[in-house]
Amino acid sequence: MSSPEPIALPNPPNDGITSLQYIDNNNSSSQQLLASTSWDGALRLHDTFAKTHVLTHVMECGPLLSMTSYPSASSNKVFTGGIDGSIRQFDIATSTPSLIGMHGANSSSNNSDDNKKVACSALSAIHDSSSLIASAGWDAKFHLWDVRSSNKHQPVITLDLPGKAFGMDTSLDGTKVVVATSGRQNCFIDVRSFSLSTVTNNNNNDKENSQQQPPIANMILQRDSSLKYQTRCIKFFPSTQGIAIGSIEGRVAIEYLTELGISNNNKKKYAFKCHRVNDTIYPVNDIAFHPTHGTFATGGADGTVVTWDGNSKKKLASLAKLPTSIACLAFNRDGTELAMASSYTFEEGERDHPREEIYVREVLEGEVKPKVVAK
């Protein structure tokens, strides 16, 4: 079977693309929404079934560096992180934005240099939650926000990080967050939320009252990355057994979490080279795990996407080269489609470059199905 051709979506961003995410806002079989953020300050929605542009909304906070949404079929909200430190919610149904909170004491400054110091560089929704959002920024802070809280614009938890946040992810079981920071540090935060705590009257065994309990978050592990150079992206395995890390040196590391009492089935950490052309080394800009098979794709500044089987340590497929750097990636909910942002990431400094494009592509089973390991 011939390899599927990537299809460029209309009305792409006008400046560097920073994130992509499929939005499961309904159970419709006729529409599949893909959200994107970019340095032009706009949130965009495309329908990848119809290959059409749905909307563009400028969030009025300068460049957008991060985005997340809840992985739920009933989700209709997108959250964005701005270079001014703001976290904003966008309601898809009403096309209405609202402020959730801010990073940094100087976030109200009119000085653009002050704003950049507090930029919200990473956002992630807490899985198995319908109201918790984690944020991390260039101000070396981690915040946990309850978007339903009556205490507006105040995080429910704040933790200090060892440096600027470069990447973040949450585990599928909703209990852990990992943040990659400057200085090659990986920080693991235990996040546990308790929805309702019921107080029972011992005399009549009736529920006397129930009250919302605050979330709990603790830094449970901080360790060096096994890669020697700056981290660009970090993702949990779907199984939560470990993490995959991509660096500016064209390498991916697979690490396990035995320090947290999580079994690794006697597997050892390892790293491999990728996204290299002859003697030229390109950064690994993003990693996306396949939702069904647990294999993953890497996007590099060489303009290519490659799929891998981390368990068997095998390369699965190289996809067609796109015009410029792959800035970010996203699989749709069932893993049958891959979205790719072709957007120069300035690894070679200021220069002329192809315009930004968002491509979507059908995923073949053989490109993501794990290798059968001979016994």
C-alpha cells in the first residue's frame, strides 16, 4: 500500500506554531476538531474530516506558547498559556474566552521583557478530572488551577521548580505530572484530587453533608535527565511506567520510574539517535504516543516524522519530509490520523523559511503497530 499523502489545512497560523491538540468536544461522526496555538497570538480550530477552517480567535495576550484540553468526549473548552503568563479558557460552544490565572508577580507589567520572564510555557489537563489544570512557566513555578473554583485567578497549589519549564505532561491515571526544566532537570509531582468527601452520621447512617476537598500535590522526585543536552519535550508512557524525553541533540531517552515504586519489568533505560542528516544534528521538537498501540512518533527540526516501538527498540516508519521543522504533533483519539505542524523553530537562527502549515495524514496500521519480538 502506498504511503498516504499529508494534506495541508486552510488558513494556517501566520507565525510559529506552538501546539496541536485534537478536541473531543462531541461524539459527532461528521466533525473532528483540531486546535492549534501560535506566536501570532491566535487559537485556531480546524475540522480535519472536512479539511476546513472553523474559527480563529486572538486571545489578546501576545504569543501563545501552550495549550491543553480535557480528554473527554464532552469537552468543549480549550486552555491556552500566553507569553504574558496568562492561562485562559476558551469555550468552543460560545467562542468566549475568560482568564483563569497568571504566572508571575510582574505579569501586569507593560514591559514585554518582564512578561517573557513569566511566560506560561507548559499546560496540561489532569486526566480523570473535569476541573484541574496544571501550568508551568519561565518563572520556575508550577501551579495547579481549579477552573471551577470560586476563588478566581488563584492557584490551589504552587510549587517551586529548579528552573524554567520547557515541557510538561500528565499521566493517564491522573496522579502524576512531569515537568522538564532548564538545567536538564525532570521533576515528578504527585497530584491527587478528591472530588467529594462524605461525612456519615453514625446514628442513622445517612449522608449528613459532603464538601469539596482541595487537591494535594507534592514534588516526589527530582532527577537529572539521562540526556546531556537541553530537553525539548517530555511525555509519559500510556502505561505510566516511564517517560520519553527528546533533546536538542537529536536524541530520545526512554527512562523508567523505579524510584517511585513503579515496576519496569526489568527493563533498563536507554537512548537512541534520531533526526540526523549526515553530520547535521537536528532537535527533537515533539513526541506523541499512539493512543492504542503505545508506540510513539517523533517530530524533528529536519522536517521529518518517525514512528518507533520503544519496547522492542525498533524504528517503525519514516513519514514523508515536510517543508521545514516539525514543531509539534498530535494523534487523534483512535490513532487513525496524525496532525503535524510544519513550522520553522529557529534552530539555524533568523533566515527565510517556508510558511507555517498544519498537515493531517492518515496513519497506517503498519506504521504504528509494535514489532513482534522473536522469542
